[in-house]
Amino acid sequence: MAERAVGHRATTSAALSPIALWSFLAALAALLFAWRVGMQWPAAPPGDGIDLDRVILLYSTLPRAAVAVLAGAVLGLSGLLLQHVLRNSLAEPSTLGISAGAQLAMTIASLYAPLLMERSQGLVAFAGGIAAVLLVLALTWRRGLEPVSVMLAGMMVALTASSVSAALILANGDYLFSLFIWGGGSLVQQDWEPTIALTVRLVAGAVAALMLLRPLNILGLDDASARGLGVARHSSRFLIIALAVWMATSVAAEVGVIGFVGLAAPALATLSGARTLRQKLIAAPLIGAVMLWLTDGLVQLAAGSGGERIPTGAGTALLGGPLLLLLLPRLRLFEWPHLGSKGAAPRKASRPWLIICFCLRWRLSLPSWRLSSGVARTAGPLLGETC
């Protein structure tokens, strides 16, 4: 009983330690946010005319914190869906070229179709992101979407799209300088419209993920098992990928390119003890929200009164990259086979006629296992290989 109690306490403490860690980080992010609000709290009471401090607090500081939390949660959920459906622990909007494709589409639309950008910025970003991921899938489909092939194709697509975007921005710097700042993942806000948009995306994505929980669980298996369980593999996979791309490009359309969160949040959720898909669907968005909120608070703390020196998207990779590298030895990055894997092939006997003769002789005439020494020596190892 004593040993059982000790084991139970050890298991409970091991389960609580990740919760305590993320609770501490969330409290630290809340403390940084409270410090920022305290610095910008209006000195004059309400009703004494226009107070610039109150306007900044209500329409910049508070919406920025809300956008950081919502964008981190959306990216964490999007990265988890991509990693699970592709069975690739390195898949996320940045590594698959989705963010770069959205940026390129918005750059081209800003130059040649500004009315489209004004009316449907999210649709433009989604078109660029879905085109990028379809190109990656087309390049790697014949190899069964093998993880390494997908990553290489995604990096090539992302580098190409980023290079074209940079060339267009440099050639039209007078018109696209704000788009260049947006590309770094700046969370500076001027109203509550992005907060409302991201809230709708997060709620819709979470509800859709819960409705697709059974196909998601089955798609985590190999294709033969998924086919045997009656799941339409390709249509389900494309539907979930489209959902993940829609959520990721929604963040890109509102605040710019923010990398690393979609990659790190699912990995850190697994390291924090989330084992089932349902647990990961809860943990990954929460961890993504805490990561981006804390990073944004540290970026504002470093900026002080001199203005923001680096965008939050760059700060996320700067702070989170070393953390993931430290945890990398504990991750099994290639634990899933590629989608074309059919399992290990059965071993075949080199001389099957000996096994057939052995079985027939045993069934027809022998009451016991008495065989000639030559047949026993030859058939024995073959039976060991097949049986």
C-alpha cells in the first residue's frame, strides 16, 4: 500500500509539474500585461474631454493583448491539425509555405487588385495559402507525402514565395512599406476588428475539429487501417488541411506572418503530458496562446518608451527556437511513417514445399513429432521464420 501511494503521488506530481509551469508562464504574461496597462492608465477621470491615454488603452493596448492570445491559440490548433493529418511532427504553416504563400498573394493583390484587398483580405490570404500547400502536396504525392520530402518541398515553396514578395516590396517600397512591417508579424492594433475576426475563426475551427474528431483519430493510423475502418482518406485529409490553412491564413491576414507557434505548441503539448488527440486539441491552443502573449509582453518590455524595435513574430522565433532545441532530444520527430507506408512485409520461406510436406505428413500419419533428422533440421528453421 505504501509503495502504491508513493507511486500515485509521483504520478500526480509529474502530471502537475507541466500545469504548474504553464500556469506560471501565463501569470508572468498577465503580470507584464498589467504593467503595460498601469503605464498607460489615464490620469484624467472620464468625461474630461478626449484623453489620448484612454484612447490608446482601449483601442491599442487591450486589443493587442486579446489578439496575441487569440492568434497564438489559432496557430497552435492549426499546427496540431496539420501535424496530425500529415503524420509529420515538423508540419506547420511556416514550414509548409502557407504563410509565405499568403504573404505573396497579399503583395500581388495590393499592387494589382487593391479593391480586392479592401473587400476580402482574408480570402486573398487563404487563396495564397491553399495554393502553396496544394503545390507542396502535388510535389510529394507520389512519394506518399513522406515527412522529409514534404519539409523540403515546403521550404522550397516558402523560400520562392518569400523571395518574390521581397522583390515586389523592394521594387514598390513607397506603396508596400507597411506590408513589409506586416510581414514581420507585428501585433500593433488600432481597433477591435481583428479581435472579433480571430475569435470567430477560433470558435469555428475548434467546433469543426471536435466534429471531425473521429476522422482525425483514424487518419492518425496508417492508410490501410483507415481504409479498413471506412474513412474517405483523401477527402477527409483535404478537408482538414483546408480548415488548418483557413485558420493560419486568417492570422496572417490580420497580424502578419508569425512562425514557430504552430510548430512548437503541439510539440510542447505532447511534452507536457497530452497523449490523446482530445487532450492535444485542448492543450495546443492554450500553450500557443500563452507563448505568443508572453512573447509580446517581453517585446513591449524590451521596447520601453523608445518604441517597438522588433516585431512580435521575430521575437517568437528568437525566444522559442532555443527552447525547442533544448527539448528536441525528448521528441520523436519521425515516429509516424509516411502516408504510403503499408507496414512491414511478411517474411517468405525460401523452400515452401518442405513446409507443405511436413504439415501433410504430420496431419496424415504421425501421432507424434517424430521426423527424420534431415527433414527436421531443414523444416524447423523455416517454420520458425514463418510461424
